Amino acid sequence: MKLKKRQIALLIFLIIGTIYVAMTNDTKAPSAKTWKFSERIFGTVMNATYTHTEDLHDTIMTCLRGVDASLSMFNPKSTISRINRGETDTLDTYLAEILPMAHSVSEATDGAFDITVAPLVNAWGFGFKNGQLPTDAQVDSLRALVGYKGIAFGNGLIHKENPGTVIDLSAIAKGFGTDQVANLLMEHGVKDFMVEIGGEIVSRGNNPKGKAWHIGINRPVEDSTGTNNEIQEVIEVHNRAMATSGNYRNYYTTEDGRKVSHTIDPSTGRPVQHSLLSSTVLAPTCAMADAFATSFMVMGMEKAKEVVRSHPELQVYFIYTDSTGTYQTWQNIKSEEEP
Ligand code: ADP
Ligand code: MG
């Protein structure tokens, strides 16, 4: 079969075109490198390490500022601050996503997790002001404002039974923000990364050395300055969302030597103090890990173990003191499949 002149010309054009495309792709394709940065956000520090062709710093920070503009009660312009002041009852997309999560953790923990606990947190000197310890009568009157069952939401709206109820997402927002960054990185096709906001972590794939990420769990050394970083245990992880809650850092000591932690038991209206010193939780999302980690500090070891047994999606690493004051650990962390 003879090829006509026109067909030959077309063939040559296609061959040259293909070679040209292959060459330009080869020279222009940027190679992936490891990017790493730290930034202040949500009143704490975030760290991100990821392997990608492009620098995603600005995209990540825009995403986190969006989360802050929705969920931060320390940002007076945020949606939650406006809801708390009764200026709006309209939810934005982040709130519409996080409120059902918070509600499910409240239900799973018999109310130990409660995003309406803020007036009590403030009364005990955390949050906005430090002052006198509250009296029993003050605690009791504030408890009237507290209770997650007093808020209802759906169809993009929120309703507070008591207009004075304040919503505080501090115990779940850091984990939620970490999830948002992780999702953003995955949408950009990033396969190897670790994101951490104030100790709440999501990791995927491998570290820059091609090995599993190593995450250290701090030894719960009492240290209200937050400078001690002794490591109790290192876990190797590829694909995990993990959060830690501990009362060994965020606490203060009263003049008569009592320790006041920033975790409030909604059933008593008072700060918790258990033998459980640190609770690390692995969960399908970092928001859930964050919320359960705080809940377990409220519940104490025995009740927390019951919740863990009935929630196979949760894995935990607890550090507690035994009757002699010695550190002990209880854990059910399973090793994971390589990606
Ligand atoms: P931690 O890392 O110790 O868990 P978080 O910032 O995650 O710290 O959570 C502690 C914050 O959660 C407190 O400062 C307070 O605002 C809020 N909080 C305290 N007690 C509860 C509770 N029982 N349920 C939900 N949030 C709480
Ligand atoms: Mg928490």
C-alpha cells in the first residue's frame, strides 16, 4: 500500500509534534521537593511538612484563616462570635460541618464533651479572664447556661434555647483545622505530608527520608510553662489522625496549693482532676481525635476505656499515675498497614 504525499506529511507532522511535546514536558516538569514551615494560628503553632512541586504555604494559610474566621471565639468577627452575641443564627459551611461532629462526641461520651461549657471555663479563670475562684452558688447559676442539648441546628441555622449560651469549639477546632489542611494537601495531589496544629496531627504516606513518620507522645511532666518536651513513647505512623489532651500543661495552682485544670466536667461544673494525665487518641478524623482526647480527660480512665471498647474506630494511649504515684500506660494502638 502506497502512502499519499499528504498522508506522509501528516505522519511526519505527528511524529515531530510528539517528540516536541515529550521534550518540552521533560524540561518544564518541575520536580517535587520537601516544603516545611511553621506559623502561628489559633493561639498556637502549626507545622507542615509536605512533598510537592509547588509551595502551598499561602493556600494553607488562607484555608486556616478561613477556619479561624468561622470557629474562633477569640476572633470577635468570627461567625461563632457573632452567633454567641446573638447577631446571627446562620451557620457557615465549617460550622455546619463541625457542630454535628461535636454533637456526636457529646452523645458518645454521655455529655463529658460539651461545647457550651465556656462560662464555667471562664469562671475558673481560663478563657478570657483570670480572677477569683468562683463560689458554689456562682458555679450553680452558670450551669443553667451549660448543656449541649440546649442547642439545635439544621438547614444552615442554629437555635439556642437560652440566648445566654456560649459556644466554645476550642477542644475540637484545632483538630478540625488540621483536617482541613490535610484535605487541601490531598486535593493538590500531595501523598506524603504531616500537618500539626498545637499537638493535633494528620500524617499521610512517608517522611522525606521515605520512612514512616515518627510521632512522639510527651511524657506528662507537670509544666505550666509548656517548655518540657520529654518523650514518653514514639509511634510510627503512615496514615493517621491523632490528638493529645493533657492537664499537665494548661493548669494553674491556687494560693492554697490546689491545681485547677482547663478541662471542666460539665456534670459537676468543676475542673477535673483524675489519675489520667494524658490522653492520646487516634481516630478517622483529627477533629474526632481532638474531641475524644478532651472527653477522656473529663471522664477519667475507667469510663474512657468503656467508650474505647464500644468504639472500634478509636485507638488510645493513656498515661496515668498509679496509687504509688508512678507513671503507667494503657493502650490499644494497632500497627497499621504500609500505604
Ligand atoms: P487539650 O489539648 O488539653 O485537650 P484543648 O484546647 O483541646 O486542650 O481543649 C481544652 C479547651 O476546651 C478548654 O480551654 C476549654 O475552652 C474547652 N473545654 C473545657 N472543658 C470542656 C469540655 N468538657 N467539653 C468541651 N470543651 C471543653
Ligand atoms: Mg482537645
